[in-house]
Amino acid sequence: MIRRLRLKFSLLLTGSLLALFAVIVTSMNVINYHAVVREADQTLALLVGNEGRFPDPTADKGGRPPHDGGTRRCPADGPGYLRFCKRKRCP
């Protein structure tokens, strides 16, 4: 009797976990699908508004390349480290 009860409990637990994982994976896929569709619609709207071409990123800044917001690599900090500095040269 205990053995049958253990088997039923194990099957119920396995089925519950499988159902839970199925719900989680399905909801993640639905959210991802909606995000991809939204991004594709925005890209298509951008292309339609610019006669089928992507806008030039330098055209908005008067011919200058876009600014990175003051984040520069400083050689003294080591590789891969980004420092926020507003000066033209790192200290």
C-alpha cells in the first residue's frame, strides 16, 4: 500500500512539474514573440517613413558621429573597464 502511494505521489509530482515547466516556457515564448513583432513593426515603420532606407545616424548631429555619453576607456584602469569622465583626457 505504501509502495502504491509513493508511486502515485511521484507520478502526480512529475506531472505537476511538467505542467508548470510547460506553462513557464510557453509564457516566455509568447512574451518573446510579442517583443519581436513589436520591434519588427517599429523597424518597418522607420523604413516606411524614410522611403525604404535606414536614416543616417550622423545626419541628426550636424555631421558629427554620435557621442557616447562621456564613457571612455582609460588605459590606467585596465582592459574592459569603462570610466565615466567628462574631460577630454583621462586622468
